[in-house]
Amino acid sequence: MVLAYCPLCAYVRNVAFDPAIMIYDTTMDTNLHHSPAFQAFSAELVTHLADRYQLGGKLVLDIGCGQGDFLRELCHTAGCSGVGYDAMYAGPLGPDGSGATFYSDPAPRGDDLPDFDMVTSRHWFEHVDDPFDLLVDLHDRADGRPASGYLEVPDACYDLSTAGWEVIYPHVSYFDAHSLCRIVERAGWRVEDTGTLFSGMFRFIEVSVNRDAEPRTSSTPLPGRADVDRQLAAIQSFAQRHHAERLAWRDRIDALVADGASPVLWGAGSRGVQFLTLADPHRQLAAVVDLNPRKWGRFLPVTAHRVEAPDRLVELAPRAVIITNPAYRGEIAAHLERLGVEADLLVA
């Protein structure tokens, strides 16, 4: 993995990325909807999009739909129909009662795409090898029709300003406020709104095409030079900060184990996998737990940590629980209390 950046727009890319070695299939599961905090966040987003873009009776195209939870809820709430594509989708194929139709394949391109009124893509755009080409294709597919779009990606300024547990090989692109706006504008879309969500970790952008006669849906100022400078500062200091965090957490885990604290990690997503790879390569943690039942009994890449259900902590009685996502701190603390587990909650 080799990161490079543009000094003009602050776009960051893994220039060593090779799409040929990436495999996305139904054995993978990046679903976050098992978390009550994420469910609440997603429900608020659904209501917002349904109301702002008046989606009733319209068609939503969801590229990288995951297991379909978001698209189903959007169709149910807005009264729209939807088409979802994702090679990792493991549910029933075809139409379901929500109004959505699902395909366990990557989204097609060009004329094979449906005539959408809105396109959404949450936490997939950063995986695309040529995101500009995708945006141009979607723009051209609108073919003069008014259409809207919603993209959601990890916020690069957050990730590069912190330990960087979300800086991972499958993420080809790292978008901050300015670079995300620039790429959609270059592809012919108009920026309607942009900002951060979910404790600042997610960056969203709402866009439109063929709506130039209408005012922007938001009066929020668009990113400027200050945003570029903020991102460039994060880039310049990232390598030193990232390596320091890796070493600090190795030392902290060593100390916790030596003290008999039976430390565990809560969260077996991409952030957790990166943390384990870099901070616990010798598998000293007593366990890794996750709310997603599809992950229980399976082993994580690189380090081969086995994923357990949170109930396992009752038996282990850890005195320290490490998390890599501060947005989940409240719900994890509440879950530990329900389990009767008294432990320090440590945010990596």
C-alpha cells in the first residue's frame, strides 16, 4: 500500500492498488445494521433523503447496497422503488416486499443501468478503482433527466488526523470535503450539500444533474481553501502519528496482558482488523467480539483472531475492552452493563 496525494485538491489515493487481487463475494459481510447506533443514524438519513428529494413513486439506484437494509428502509419510508447491486449481497435475489430488487453482482455500466431518479452509494465509492469514470457514466445515464445522488464515504480528514485504523488497502481513494466536491463537479454533477456525519467519521455529499434552473437544496457553504489546508496538514503528519499509535497500542496491550486484565477488542470490521494487524500481531488479546452473527465463529484475515458473540465476555470477565470507533462507545458501554461486565472502555 502506497499513499500519494494531490497538493492542489488534497485527494489521497493508494497508488499501489491492484483491482485484480480484490475479491468481493457473498462470504464477505460489511453490514453495520446490527448496531443500534448505526440503525438510528441510517433511519434519520432515510427520512432526510425521502423528505428532501420527494422520492415517492421514484426509482432509487443503490450501488454497493450491502445486505440491502438501507434500500429497503428507504423504499418503505419514501414509497419509492429501488434497485440494489452488490457482489457481497447474500439475501434473496430479485424483488421483495419493500419495493426493492436486489442483484448479487457489481452494478452494470452504461445502458444496462436502470433509469434512476436518485443514485445512492454508501461506503462503496472509496473502493472504486476509477471513481471519476463511474460518476461520468452515471451523469451520462441520466441523459437529460433531472436526477439526484447521495454518496457517503469515510472522511479522509478524520482518518488521516487520527490513528488511521480505516486507512486500508481496499480503500483506493480517500476523500476530504474539497476533493469529493471537485471530483463530482468535474464529472458534471452539481453539489447540493456536503458535510460530516456519525461523529465526524463519515463524509457525505448530495449532488444533482440537469437541475441548473433550480436553487441548491442547501445553503451550506461549499468547501474552500481552508479545508484543503486542513487536509494537507493531516497528510503531512499522518505517517509519524500512525506509527506512534501502532507502537503505543502494542505497549498498552502488553501492559494489560501482564496485569491480568484479559483485554478484548469489540468490533470486527475493517477498523478492528487493521488495529489487530498492526497492534496485536501476536494475538495477545483474550477475544474479539462483534454484534454481527454472521461473523461469529469465523476468523479474521492476517491475524486469524476468532470472532465471538459479545456474551462470551461474561465468561472471560475482561477488565479492559478496546474499541476503534468512538461512535459506538455509548451502546457498547450499555451492552457491557447489561452483561454485568465491569471493564474500562478504551478508545484506540
